[in-house]
Amino acid sequence: MTSATIKLDCVTKTFDGKVVAVDAVTLDIRAGEFFSLLGPSGCGKTTSLRMIAGFEMPDSGRVHVGGQDITDVPVHRRDMGMVFQSYALFPHRTVAENVAFGLRMRDVPRPEIAKRVAAALAQVALTGLEERRPGQLSGGQQQRVALARALVIEPRVLLCDEPLGALDRKLRQQMQFELKELQQRLGVTLVFVTHDQEEALAMSDRIAVMNKGRVEQVGAPTEIYERPRTRFVADFIGEINLLDDGPCPGALRPEKIRLVPVADARLEGTVETANFLGGATLYRVAAGGRTYLARETHSGERSPRAAGDAVGLAWNDTDVVPLES
Amino acid sequence: MSMPPNKQPFDLGKAAYLGLNLLLLAFLLAPIAIVLVFALNPTPYISFPPVGVTLHWFDKFFETADFMRSLWLSLWIAACVLVLSVVIGGACALALARGNLPGRAFLTAFFMSPLMLPAILTGLALFQSYLLSGIGRPLWGLIMAHTLIAVPYVLRTTLAVLHNFDRRIEEAASVLGASPARVFFEVTLPLIQPGVFAGGVFAFIVSFDQFPVSLFLVVPKGETLPVVLFNYMKFDLDGAIAAASMVSILLALAVVLALERLIGLKAYVKL
Amino acid sequence: MTTRPPVSRRALLRTGAGLAAAASFGAPAILHAETKTLKITTWGGKWGDIMKATVLPAFEKEHGCTVSADQAFPYVPKLQVSPRNDPLYDVLHTNSNEQWLSVVDGLVMDKITAKEVPNVADVYPYAVSDKIVGVSIFTSAIGLGYRTDKGITPPKSWKDLADPKLAGARGGYLIPVNSLGQCHLMMLGKIYGKGLQDLDAAYKALEQLKPIKLVDFTGQMEKMLLSGEVVEGVIHDSGVYRYEGANRQPVDFCSPSEGVMALEQVLNVTPGSKVKELAFAYIDYMLRPDVQKLLAEGVWYSPANKKVKLEAKYDAKLLTTPEKVATLIQPDWKWYNARKDDIDARVTKILKG
């Protein structure tokens, strides 16, 4: 399967003449990359994706795929695969007919359609369900059909709009693995829209964090997590202690805070709550007139502290990430 | 040893619900039952209890040329109205739901307005305008009048389907390479079809049973069945009327069942 | 229980032929340009059958024209809406009350005389009286119909309808929609008050008739009498006499001693008619003794033409002599129509509940 680069060049989209959904966004997505657009609802991530797909026409700026300017190419000629949150399967067609749809539109000969549909269904482990209708399938199965339908046309680009959002947690994690594995196997460029930071961190090669129509930061998951550039990114990704006092603001991840005896402490405080998370415990500690979040990983024995206990907090200055103001 | 089943407490609400439904059913079906009794009873008036059973009135209905002519005419008109109102109503609904038209609320109200107006006024107004514009009262004028009344039914059911329509399904088709026309025929049309045809069934029945609008628009020897029955009733009120009603009901039922069979009104989609 | 065969195959075959007829209905009949069409209204039922089978074809043949006969009510509103210079009908056949409504609006001619319609010279005076616009070609007598098998004394007077024994078993009409009801109301004014126009007396008398079974048209009253739901009620003679011979039912008609009300079948011509000569010829034709006899004996209407000689059994019951015709009371519809709204409101209130 071939893959293609995607480039959004200073793309702006306004709705109803006033709501700026996407504001001068520039993105370079590499060929074969798993690229996530991450942000809260209304940040412009879906609109960006829909402009790549061709459902929305940018007010200004251009969209390039594989080095070609496709801004004016209609949706049905863009040769992309897309998976929707609602799956958007054709309810009046069988699983096989759903998957065959894109091939039929391309006038692929019938025997070849049958072969490729079978292969695509095998790929998503749905062999045997060809004659079912979408309404007779579970959510996970529907998601797989949607995936097979999008991939069977061998698109250069696969667009996913919160594709796992409707699945329960366990199934979602399983599908995350499967999707990632499939993407790597096929080498397709995948643009993944999500508001779930854990999902983005787990699956992506790179992430663009968006807020209010703008891209706040683009980077690999580790980079985004460990070196958030803005206060928004720091706050949106995982739990964070924002240190606003002092001349320049900084951010400190809870796991970088150690709970130490009061004597060795940088700050003295009192445990407010202690949430047992299984592999770790998350403490809320009142200290110095505010609340700190501290995560203690359990390696070996737990050092149980309960609400009301006096604790000391300590961290290294190098773990404080400076934020742009 | 298995446990004895737990005794379900008597659920008053459930019983009342069941009772109410049975009552409603009886309320809806009782008139039909009365008509049937009248149609099978030999006396030319409603007598209860019935004094016997005869098919005489059915025979009279089928033997009377005026009834037969008007019955077929009514069926023919209703079939035309079904087709026309499905096409017009369906197209209107799509335009209203999808067209991004200015004044959409106004347009919707406008197309629905034949439902708000007493049909007798619609009939009279059409009659007047037909005569004034020199059209006279051609058959197509009557069909158009029925269509006018029937379109809102198709419009309403189709709009309801379109309202719940997940447009992502159409987007999925277009991103898979379907041109707008193919999206319409491959996806949109099959999915709104149950709504359109449910409206079509209403349209058929509205036309077949139409009296007030037809009243002014029928021509001598071109009267529809309801008009003929109404006029027949003024002079000969007998069981033929009831027989005609039974035949109408059965025909309407047959058409609904046929359409159901043909098109499958029971949507396979949760729309 | 009757042993009629079920719906015959012939009947079903005929319905098939009907389909073909309906299918070809879309194409308008192509008429020869020179063939004139006379547009009339006429009644349905037995009357309509005779008209369609015999009377109208003969007229068409005689005059080389086509008659388009509208049997679908309501005639007057339809006529009202159509352009005056190209009216929907050339001849309006309806009851006198509607003729009066129409003449007020200029929809029909005032008078029809022997000059236009020679046979008018032979009609009884009532047919062209000052209570008539156009010409009455037949009349029925409105009186009392009653059951002969329910042990009631046969009525002789309109007052007998008020007999307390008839409570709930007497029949009348929804006065706003039925001219027989309107006639009855006026008659109440005459027998209980100072005359046909004594509405106060009429209202009071109407109150005394409660409880009363009300219907909206005469066909229903016939059926109520036949089923015994009504034992005595206001009805026209033809509605009772038609059940004779093999069709005999235990009902009879009484012409009350105070007189019967006239229910005239009136023909009139629209001033804007484009085939006025033909229209007059049609009325003249309808007044011909042979046509009058045919229809009179067909539906038990009393012919307006004095020269008609009916078979003995019809002659015995219908108004065929000057003496019998003299018992007819003609209401003043112009007067009534002018007050109709007030009367409707009042009687609705009285008969409610």
C-alpha cells in the first residue's frame, strides 16, 4: 500500500461567517505516519480532518496530499479512506456489500471485488459475517467493518474521526492495538482525531495538540508529555502541577514529586486524599497554600499514607518544565 | 430441587395499560364491525340484532355500473396521486432538509398548509380557480388537487426520516468514491424510502377516501367513489353503501399490504 | 335468511371491464364541434336511473345534443362559483328553497312562462305561483309517515305528532340542513300559531316535540321508519309510497287535515346559459305528459302538468286533481331564507340535548 504526505498550508475555516473553527493551521504529516489531532471539543481538529477529506472547503490556505494541491478536488476523487465515530455503515447493505462499495465505485471487476473483500474482512477478523447487516453486529465488529471498508480501496491516506469513541474501555484498548498494528503493517498515512489524550499518546507517532482553532504544539508523544510547550498542552495532557508563582511559569508532572519524610522536604503538607490506582497511588497534598498532585509508583512495598497524614514533598528543579506565557 | 417460581405481584399499571389498549382497539374496530353487520344484513336498514346474512348488497354494489366506474376511477386517481405525491413530496422534503434554502420554516409551513386548511375550502378554492382560468374540471385537475392534499403526508414522513438521518453515511459513500448522484441513488434514496413510501400509502388512502376536495371537482360521469356514495346515500340508503365501505376498506388494506410486501415499510434501519 | 348466490363471477368480470374504462378515462371524449351540450343537474336514485336509461337519451336523440347531467351535490355552491357568463349548468333542477337562494344571487331566471316553454300553459297554478321561481315540474306532499304495525292510531292532523306516546319514537329533521324540517317548522307556526310565519309559536311547538329522532336527509327517515326506530315522522309521500308491491313495508302516509307542504321539483334556466333554447326545450320536454307520467309513476311524484293521466293506483294517491292540489301549502322561501341564520341558531339551541 502506498502512503502519502499531507500538508495543510495556513488553512482557515470559518462557519456562519463568524465562528473561526480552524485558524491559519499549518501541518506537515509524513508519509506512513500515525498522526493524531488531539484537543477538546471545538478545538478545530475534526474540521481540519474534514478539510483533508474534502467535506469542508477552506476559506483560505491549501491542502496538499502527496505533494499535489487537492484543495479543489471533490471528495469522491480524493482516494482516501475514512472511519467515522458513528461507523456510518450502510444499514441497508450487508457487511460484504459495505466493504465492496468503494471498489464498486471504482468499477473494479466483480471477481476481484470478491477477492479483495474477502481479504479485507480476513484482515479485520470478520470472515464468516459477510451476509450480516450492520444492525446485527456488535460495536466492535461494526468498527472493524468500517475499517475494512476504508482500507479495501488501498487509500494513500486513512482518516479516522474518533473511531473508537463509541466503544467501551476494554474493547477500545484492544482496538487501539489492532489499529496501530494494521497501520504499521500497511504503512498507510493515518490521521487520527481524538479528544482522548491517553489514546493519542499510546498510538501516535506524532501528535498535534489543538486549541481554539490553532495548533499549540506538534511532537512525538514523549515530547508532548514531557516537554509541553504551553500551559494548555501541559494541562490537557495528563495530570500536572502548574507552578505559576515565580518569574516564569512552569509545569511539574505528579510522578516527579516524591513523598519524603518531613525533614527532607522542600515543602511540608498534609494528605487530603489518597487514590489507589492499582500500580500507583495519586495523592492530593495541601501544602504552601495550594494543592499538589503527587503520584507514587508502587515498586515493592506501598508506603501507605492516609488522609490527614503529614508528608513532605520534594522534586528536582530540572523536572520543572518552563512554559511559554 | 428447584425453587418454586416467585409469585409476581399483580401490576395494576400493566393491567390498566393492557385494558386501555384493548379498549382503544375496540373503539377503532367497532365502526368497521358495524359496517360489516350492515353490509351482510338483508334488511335495507341497520337492524340489530341482524336478521340474517346475505351477499345481496355486495352483489348490488358490484352490479351497479356507477359504483364500478367510480371505484376504478378512484383507484386510478389514487395510484396517480401516490406516484405524484411520492415524487413531489420526496423532492420537497429533500430540498427542505438539505437545500439550505432561505425561509425554510416558511416553505415547510407553506407545503404543509393544505393540512391546516379545511379540505372543503381547498376544494372550493381550486374549483373556483380552475373555472376562472378556463381549465374547467379535467381529470388531471382532480388528480392535482388530491396530490396537493397528499403531498404534506409524504413530506411529513420523509422529513421525519431525514431528520434522523445520519449524514455521515452519505459522507462515507462519497469518500469511498461515489459521486453526488451515486450517493443519492445508492444511499440516500434507499434509506429514506421507508419514510417516502409510508407517506405514499397515506397519500393513496387520502386520495381514495377523499370527499371534500373531490366534491366540487368531479364532473358528471367522472365522480369518484366517495362522491357517488354520498349522493347515493341521499336517495337510497341501503346495505350497498356498507358493502361499498367494506370493499373500500379491504382494497385500501390490500394496497397497504401489497406496498408493504413490495417495498418493505418495516424499515430495516433504526431511523 | 336469503339464499342469494355470493358475488357472481359476472359481477367480478364486470369490475374488470370497469378497470379498462377507468384507464381510458384520462383521454377526454372528443365531441363533434357542432354537438351542443346541455348541462343540467338532476337527482340520483330511482329518478336518476330513469333519467339516464330513458328520458335523457330520448331528449339527446330528439335534439341531436349531449346532456351532461350532474348528480353530485351541492349544486348551488358550484353554480355560485362558476362564471355568470359561462355557468356550470344550463338548467338547474333543485328544490324550491335552493331556487330562491339562487335567484337572489342572479344565478337563475325569475320566471319561466309559456312563451319560452309552451307546456307551462298546462301546469297547475302552484307550479308557476309567486312562491316559485322557474317552474315546478313535480311536487311531493310533505306529511306524516307512520308504522301500521305498532299499534298507534293513524294520524290525521299534524298535531298528532305531539302525542306523548310517541316520545322518542317520532321523527324530524336537522332543520338547518333539510328543507322538510324547515317546512315542518313553518307548519308548526301555522297550526299552533297565527300562520306559517309565526316563528315564536313554531319554536314553542318544537320544544313540545322533544324527545325526537333527528336525521339529515329523507332517505334516513325512510330507513328509520322501516326499521321501526321511528314510528311516526315527517316525510314526503313518495318516500312512503315507493315501498309497494313486492317491496311492501308496514308503513303508510297521512296527508294531515291542515294541508300538506309542497316539496317542489323545480327547473330553472341560468341567465348566462349559452344554449338557452335547448334549456327551454328541455324543460318543455320534462313537462310533456308522457315524460311526466313515466317519472311520476317511477318515483311517486305528483306531476305538474294537468293533462297527465296516471295509472289508477298512482292516481289514487298522488295530487292529480285541482281539489287535491289545493291541499298543497307552498312556503315562502324568500321570507324563510332571509331569516335562515337566526332560525338555525334558535332551533339548534332548542333541539340540543
